[in-house]
Amino acid sequence: MQRHCLTLDLKNDPDLIDQYINLHQNVWPEIKNSIQDSGISNLEIYNLGDRLFMIIEANADFSFEKKAKLDAQNPKVQEWETLMWEFQKALPESKPGEKWIVMNKIFELK
């Protein structure tokens, strides 16, 4: 099982943040299916102010490259992603067009 942690910021507007949260409490079924079809078994998003944190648990075959290819071929995912850009803002460290950025693990207590 793979685990990935990612981060992204939202536009700092309380109304937009509320809308974003509401959309994620009612994610379109096609989006849920596309997530599962990519090999992700669990995905959680956390919010604090305008900061988002995502945890992905995926099977051994999962890759971000594979998911990107599947997403590019899925019109409903493209519609969702276009909608999400209304609320999200890229981090300074991101590449052009990049949203979520994979974080580096710096500590683990076992």
C-alpha cells in the first residue's frame, strides 16, 4: 500500500471556501469512480483556512502519471477540475498548471 500526502491552497475568500467544502461533501459519482479506477483505495482531504491537505492510500500499481492519463481522457473529470480551479490557487512551488503538490515526509513515529 502506498501513501501520499499532498497540499494545495484555496483562494482566500470565505464564501469560495464554503462552496468548495460543500462541493466536496457531495462529490460527483463520476469523480469518485475515477479516483477508485486509478488504484486509490482511500482519499481524505483536510482543510484549515485556505490550506488543504490530502492523504491518498493506493495500491502498488498506482502512479500519478497513470492517473493523469486516465483523467485527461475523462470529460467529467476535466469538467470537475475546471470547476475546482475557480476555488484553488497554485502554490508558489508549483509548475505551470500544477495543483496538488506531493509533500515530503520528514518524520515518522513507529
